[in-house]
Amino acid sequence: MGGRQIRPAKVYNAVTQELQQSVLKGLEVAQPPWYQIMREVPPAQTTIRNVTPRRPAANSKLTKPRHMYLPQRIHFKEDALRANFYKDHPWELARPRIIMELDGKDYQYVDWSKGVRQKGIPLTGESVVQRQLWLMENEKMGREKAYDQARREFYRLRQEEEIEKRVALEEARHVGAYFNKSRMDVGMQIEDQQFENWKIWAGKEAAAQDQKDNAGIDSFDAPENPDDAPVDRSQVVEPLAAEAVPATAAPAPAAGNFGSRR
């Protein structure tokens, strides 16, 4: 295939003609989902990609041809503040969060001048970051001072939430509610049970090993198998000789009696 492929650029015109066809009056052609987007944001007329202007980089690897068309790195002010907060509070990342937005305009419903707590938005580390950024831009506070104030408000609200949960749990148990063990409690119980089983097994193995070592020390010269012990030959020959002479044998005749019988 030689030359450039310009057929994809004519897809919009082809679909437009298909929608405006008048051959079949009763036929309705469904409009593709991307049709309105391409009409508002048409593709470029040229297929040549221009190099994005950028500042000269100190790193020579970025000037290689394979890095020429890479997009520039995007930085926001909140990135450094967010990294600092989650570095000091790593357990906040373990809390479940809902990141779905209904209309994408949540920023219009918040007022960070009133504090970290916002209506309809759960308390998370992002609240501290936005509150700190607002104090730095509007109250002209330093980064550390704004961070301390936002963090102080965050700690107070977290403490209130913990107290509310504890009181609600005590009230529910007072009226007869029963709560099963949490997943962490169940996991700790299983771990303790396995540890106790291992201690019993390890004790038995240690006792068996000690018994084996002691038996080897007590019978150092004795053979392990009794059948392999050395045998005294005198103790074996005497019983064999006794078995060779019958117990009921007749007495031998006298020498003078031979031939007297006729």
C-alpha cells in the first residue's frame, strides 16, 4: 500500500450524505454517537503532525526522536500538597471512596472558605488539600501554616466521627443489638488459632528430638538393633550339645555280654 490513506478523513462526509439521502423516504438512518462531536470538532485537514514547542530539556534522552511526539507532563498545584498529606497519613488511602460524579460540576457546589466540611461531600484527604490550597491563594498563608490549619480542622472532624460511631454502637448494644465480629477480628482469631496449633506441634517435635538425642547418649556403646549384638559362642554350643544327646537313651551293654545270646 503506497501513499497516504485519506479515506478515514472522508467518513464524516459519507455519513452526512447517508443521513441526507432521499431515495428511501421511509428509511430512517440512525445518527452515530460521534457525529455531533466531529461536526463541532472536525479533524485536521493535514495529516502531518507538528512538533509541540517545548523548553529545551537538560536530559538528552528526551530529545531522541522516539520522545519527540510524547505529550508534555501536566502539573497541578494540588499534586505536591496531595503527596505531602498522604505521606503523613498513609492510612487515609485505605478508606473506601466514591469517585463518581453525577454531572462533573462538584467544584461549583463547594465553598472552601467555610472549612474542610462540605455539604454532600465525604471527609477525605482531598478536602484537606483543597482547603489548604484555598488558604494559600486567598488568605495568603504560607504552605506549612495553611497545612497545619487545614489538618487541625480535619483532625477535629475525624474525632467527632469516631465519637459518633462509638456512641451509636453503645446505644445499639444497650437496646439489645448484636454485632458480629469484624473482618479484622475474624482474621486475628484465625491467626491466633493457627499460632496455637503451631506451638503444640513445635512442642511435640522438640520433645521427640530431645528424646532421640538422649537415647543416643545413654546407649552410646549399645547397638540400636538387639539382633545385631555380639553373641557368646560358649552360650550357644552348650545348648546345642545338650540337644544332641536324647534324654531317654538306653544304657550301653557291657563288654562281656557281646555274643552270649544265642
